Amino acid sequence: MVKKSVLQIKVGREIKSNWKQYLSVVFIACLAVTLFTGILANYRNFEHQLAEIYQSSHMCDAIIMTQTYDEQIENILQKESITYEKRIYFPFSYENHPVYVIVHPDASNMNLPYSVEKQNNPRQGVFVDESFLTRNQLKIGDVFEVALPMGLTIHLQITGTMLHPESLEHTSYTPSLLYMNQSSLVDAIRAQYSFISQERIETYLSSYVNQYLLKGSNISSVLNNIKDQLSDDNQLVYALETKDLPSNQAIESDVTQAKQLIYIFPVIFYLVAILIILTSISQLIQREQKNIGILKALGYSQYQILSHYTSIFLVLGGMGSLLGMIFGPLIIPYVMGMKYQMLYQLPQIEYPFFRIEYLISVVVLLVIIVITSVLTCHSSITKVPAISLRGENAVHFKQGLLSKMTWIKRMPLNMVMAFRNMRRKWSRTWMVIIGVLGCSSLLVCGFGIEDTIYYGLDLELETYIPYDVTVSYVDNASYQSQILSIEGVQFVDEYAKHSVNIEKDHIIHSNLYILPEESSVFQVAYDDSSCLISSKVAEEIGCKEEDIIRFWYNNQVYEVVVTKIVDFCISQGIFISHHYFRNLPFLPTGAWIQTTDASYDEVVSNQIAQMDGVLSAVSIATTREKVNHTIGSIQVMTLTIKIFAILLAVVVLYNLALLNFKERTKDIATLKVLGFSRMEIGSSFMIEIIFLTCIGALIGLFFGQPLLIAVMSINENPLLSYIYHIQPQSYIWTICLTCGVSFIINLIFAILTHRVQMVESLKSVE
Amino acid sequence: MPFIELKEITKVYGQKEIQIVALQQVSFALEKNELVVILGASGAGKSTLLNILGGMDYATSGSYKMNGKDITQLNEKKLAQFRRRQIGFVFQFYNLMPNLTALENVRLSIEHLKDVEDPKHTLEMVGLGHRMHNFPSHLSGGEQQRVSIARAIVKKPDLLLCDEPTGALDSQTGKHILRLLKSISETGKQCVVIVTHNASIAEVANRVIRFSDGKLVSNQINLHPKDIEEIEW
């Protein structure tokens, strides 16, 4: 058995005798590494899932979309030696819900479905996503009708279901995708129109090719080349790399956000870890000043002494970070995964439990510990033994400006002691302020996330479109007069909603709301010749008020002036009066209804739902319930932030209260001898830490909003737009929680003062 | 009725298996205006006795009365009040609050008390009128001990307990402190008890109590106490 050195034994005994003090070091190391490894694991897992999808589906590197077939593009691609595939891509509406149809060549080798379920194992056919079947109450083998862009109506039989890399979002929020090979389409057309020959159909279809899937190197320069050459005509709809495709933008941005998240919370916790370790080391070195002198007198080198004290924190930091390395990848990806599963259709993949980055994060923390230890210990260790042997440095006070003020002299002595202590232990004072500041800003951020979401919802549902019932129609006909005849209905605004591409500086896929020429429910003023735009869409395409934007609707490109950017939370897109499209008939897809009284909401929605031609009628209460479900994952994240914030406060305040308690044991004993009561002694503690907590918490309030914006901006949800807003009560809660935690911790220590033995504490200076 | 009366005081530390008897059946009585010196080697039990006298520790058995009031029956809260009002402590290592000035340290012991001395006057009395706004770190050992004495006497305690008050001081400063303590006892209102292992201090006391291995071995009245200047340190 290897015999331990005396210093190693001393390390063990030091940790054992002061384990309560060192617990906070273990805890903060664990928290910091948990957050880092957890967020990193979440990013890596999510990225891996997406990469797996792209790989198994042979996802292309870019897609070019045009209005109609363009030979020029093919020439450029051939000239650049780019591998490409052509296909037809068109939208149609089934049961009043948009569906995108992809018609791919029979021998397609790009953008394939990655998870297919089918009957009789046919190699080709018509595949749809699962929610298309669910929504329309269809099953595999059923036949449904599709209107083709060439004016033909055909019947298609569903071969199977699939997950497709261009339809990763759950289709309850986005259009469904129908994926079929050209032969199946030709067969379906011939079955309906047998008089048309196969060759003629194929020739006809080739003229409708409007998408080119590209694979190869140097794709961005090829895309730029194509954009330059086709900029003068109106043919090009978009030429985008995979990550920028409207269908993939949301998930790609979520992956980027997951990556960016690595740099926010872990940095805060690593900084706090440094602060806690710094304070604990300072306290230890101060306490061990005399022992350092003894070790030096015994001939130990500076390096040996430094290693001895550093090893205490390396052991503690190592323990904490190893725990963090286990907890992080288990907890955080699970919590964040709930959000991703809710938004996207992702395959279940096995993830590695260990990654080298986890070990690097542990090593980084340990290096930080070593650097902090060396810097903190350096001045004490380089003293000559004679000075070190004198023990803890005498506390030198100066008659500062504050001490000369009469009102300070009149303060109760426990307050005077508290304020002088703050000045005396300035590093600890700063640590409490910074630690509490971090906690309160995180809490404000946590509360602010919920406030922001609900503020946006309330703004839209109570101010901009204060409907009581919302209705979706099946057959694009008007039901206004029928609905108005129902008892309890006051106003009806019919509107049409279509999926369109919108462009200014960038092109995105969003909604076009065609509003009635005069509205009663929709409360934002609009005119006949321009449009309103939701702030999220405006930001994404890079437009501001008075700008002209482009959108594609009904096979035509429109240009319109933006009169107002509106902070809509749910309804995303552009809003235009039907008068703008006066040449086109108004075919409403739904309606917003106001009832005379809230008690009518459910009755009215039930009656409308029974009407022929109505797909659904939902009351405002049900809508809010659905939204609450949708933002469930955000609430999980909010709760996580709040819990971590409170944990941070507990660790920081516990560490400091314990330090304060230990440093002042002798003072406590003296006060007890002088006959002070437990509460009088406790109050001198509380004044100091609670005063500092209040300062830290108040400063933290100012950092809450920037942190909220930072967190929310990397947590953009494609379904919701965030209108940053923090309620006054959130600030009050933050102060109450932070000061409450501080009060409870200090109260516990105040109560513990009765354990201080007057006799033992007063025996000697040591 | 004596001012202080101890009857068969015993103090045992530790649990059943390992028990250390610090005081064994100790009985004596003290009067006001006495300067009492308790002598004994290290571990004799003199500090334990001081702690019991000062209400800082409970006796295992026996009774301790001051002015007829049984102190051994007081609970923790009452003991704290007892220490606050009736006891003055002077420690070997001063135990001043490092972040309070000399004046504030003296004021500390009279917060919420009535019928007390003026802290400034008390500091002047111990010869520190000119250093009252200095922090302990700016004072010498002797000066710190004088602040400690001022802190103890400012509340006009019935019993002034001094644990090795000169232990950390040189002979001249030590004599100065002793002179101060003697003058306090001579006012006739307070009993001053000094615990020490320095036998020469006993020569200036009115009463000398000797301890050995937790037992009281002698309790002598000194009819002719020496002048402080005469003793050899």
C-alpha cells in the first residue's frame, strides 16, 4: 500500500472538517459543468438528428425554384459540373389546408423520404405525412382528389406515410407534404383522362418542372451565378442553400440557437464558480497563514505549499465537475428535447453518453481552479516565514469618510459593524453583489419569458383581433349571413389565409391574410392599396414601414407597400384588404367572430361547427388552452432558468453566509459573553448580507431585460413572435425570491449562533 | 448573606465513557469590594470556574448564588440577561471587535442598558481619552486590554471577571492594568476576580483561592496586600 504524504492527509482532513464550506465549491462546479455539458449534449444530439435525416434522405445542398421550366439554369448547372435533379413542386389545398406536392423523377436519388411505412412494399407511389391522414381521417389505400396546376383534377391512392427532410415541422402548424414519383402521377392522370397519351403527358409535365435539386462543391458561387444571370426576368423564385430553405429554416435556426445557448448560461455559471472558488481560497489562505509559515519554516518549497492548497480545490472541483458531466447530458437534452419533439418530426437516435468536449469542459474548470488558486495564494506564499508565522494579518481600519459622518456614528452598532465589514471584506462584498445580480437577472429573465409570451398573446387576442370564436371553412364559400343569424353573434369578419413566399431582403415562407374591405373584429386600421405586416415576418425579410415587399399568390408576383408593422404574436404574415385583389373573387377560408357576451362563446362555436362547409369552430377559451399547450416547452425552460437562478442564489449566499459565520465566530462568542440575545447577534449578520442582496438584486433587475432578449432571440419559436415585456410584479417577485432566499439562509445561520461555544471560541486568538 | 456563594460546584466534561472532572465539589463565598485572585496551574480548573461564575457555562451539580439568586437555575435567555447586566469580562486576548473603534467597543456592551457610565468618561478613566476613535488594530496590547476593561466596567457590573488579564502583556503594562483593576475593586461596589497562573499577582489581592486538579486547595484572606509597585513580575 502506498503511504500517503502528511500533506495529502492534511488535504483530506481539511475537506472533512470544513465540508459545509466546501460543499458550495462542489455544487457550483457541478452546476457549471452540468449546464455546459447539458447544453452541449443537447446541441450535439439535435445536430446529429438533423445530420442523420439529411444523410439518410440524401438531402441536396441547394434548391433552385423557378416559375416554370428554365433551360438556362440547366445549361449553367451542366457547365459548372453540378449534379442535379429536376422535379415539379406545386401547392394545392385539400380540405381547406395547404398541401405541397413534390413530383420527383422515378429514379430520384435526392431528398428522399427517410422513414416510410407502406402496404405491400411498393417501390414507388404516393406518400403523405402522418398528420395529413389524421387531419383528413384518411388511411393508407384511400383515394383523394387533387387539383393539378395544369387544370386537371385527378384521384390519387395513398401508398404509405413518410417523414421527409423538407417537411420536418409538425404539419398542424405548416402545410402537409405529398411526395410522389412521376410514373404514379402519369398513371393517375391517364386513369382519369385515358384519351391523353403517356408521351404527351410526360412532355406536358416536363414543362412544369420548376425545381432543381443541387449537389456538389462550391454551391454558393453557383447559386450567385444563377441569381445574377436570372435577375432580370421574373422566372427565379429562389436559389437557396439547404439551411436557408423556407421548409428548413426553422429547424436549422433551432440548431444554431442550440449552439449559441452554449455561450450564455454556462458562461454565467463558470464566472460564478470562479467567484466562489476565489472567495473560498482567500478565506482558507487567510485562515492558514500561520500554517503556511510553519510549512515554510519546516523547509517545504513554495511549489509544494501551493500544490497542497490547490489540490484541495482540485479535488472538490473535480468531484463537482464529474457529477456535472453525468447529470448534464442526462437532464438538459431531455428538457430541451421536449420542445424539439413538439415542433419537429425527428427520428429516435442513440446518443453517446460520453463526448470528449465534456472532458474538455472539466479540464477547463480545473485549469480555472488552478489559475485562481495560484493567483490568490501567490502573495501569501511568497512571504517570508517570519511574517507568515505571525498569523492572520491584523485588520487595519482607517477612519474613512463614512466613519466621520455623524449619522453613521449614531447608527446601532450592529449596523456599523455590518457596514465596516463590507468595506473590510470588499472581495466578498463584490461576490455577494455579483452572485445575487446574476440570480436576480436570471429570475427576471425567467419571469420575463412568460410575461413576453402572454403579453404578445393578450395584445393580439384582446387588442388587435379580439375575437370570441374563430372558424375555418372547408369550401372557400361565404357563410357570413348564416353565422350572423345565430343568436349571440354580434360581428363576423371573414378572411382568406394562404401560404405564400414573401420577399424583401430575404425570402421566407409565411401567410397572406386577405381581409374584408371593412372589418369589425380586426381592430388594426388598414387601407385598400397597402399591407400590414407582422413584426416577426418584417424582421425576417428585413423590411420596415413604407418599404415595398414582394409576394407570390395565385401564380402571380405582387408588390405592395407596407404601411404598418404590427406586433402580432400568433398571426404571422402580411395582411391586405381584399380590395387590393379586386380582380379576384373573395374566397374566405375562415372568420373571426365576436359574440354579444362571453357566455355565448361555446354555444356559438358548437352551432357553427355543425354547419355544412365549416371545418372547425373554436372558442377563444379553447384557443388559449391550445396556445398554453404549445408554449408548454417554453414554460419548462422558464422553470429551469428559475430553478437554476435560485440554486445559484442558494450556493452564493450559503457560501458567503458560512464564510461570514466562520470568520466571526469569535465576535459572536464575544457578543454572547456580553449578553446579547440570539436575534441581536443574528441581526448583525443579516444586515450585512441582506443589504448586499438587495443591492445585487436591484442591479440585477436592470440586466434582466438584456438577458431576456439574448435568451429569447436564441430561442425563437417559428409559431410565435416575441414582444419583449416584463410585468412590474415580475420585478417584485424577483426581489422577494432573492431576498427571501437570503433571509432564510441567514436566519438559519442566525439561529446557529447558539451553537457557538463562548468558552471555546474565546480561549485564544487561534 | 455573602455576595457570591458557591456550594459543591462540580463540572464534568465528556460522555459516559470518557469523563473529565474539571471542578470537584468547589465551595467558597466572596464579598463585594474584594480583589480575588484565583491561582492554579494549567488544567487546574480555574477557567472553568470563571466560566461558571460568568454564566458562560453550566455547572454539572451544586449551586451558585449571587445576591441570593440561584444562577445555576437560569435558562439560556436569563443567563444572557445576567451576563449583560451583572457581569463584566476581561479576556487574556482582549476580544475586541476589530471593526469597531475603541469608543464603539465600549458602547457595544451598554446598548439597551440603563444606569451605566459614560463610555467616553470610562475610556478617559482608563487613560485612553485620546485614542477613543482608534480601531483595535491601531492600539497596543496594553491599550487594547484597557479598552477591554473599559468595556467591562462601563456597565457598572456587580462582578468583574478577568481571565489572565496580564498574560499577554509586558511587566510595566501588566502592572498598569492591575492598578486599574485594584482601583475598581476599591470603589466598594464591585467584586473583581482575576484568574491567573502568575503567583506574584496574588500578593496584591484581598483573597487568594488556589486550585489543583479541579479541587479547591486553599482559600486565604490576605490581610496585608502588597502595593502593585512592590511585586516582582
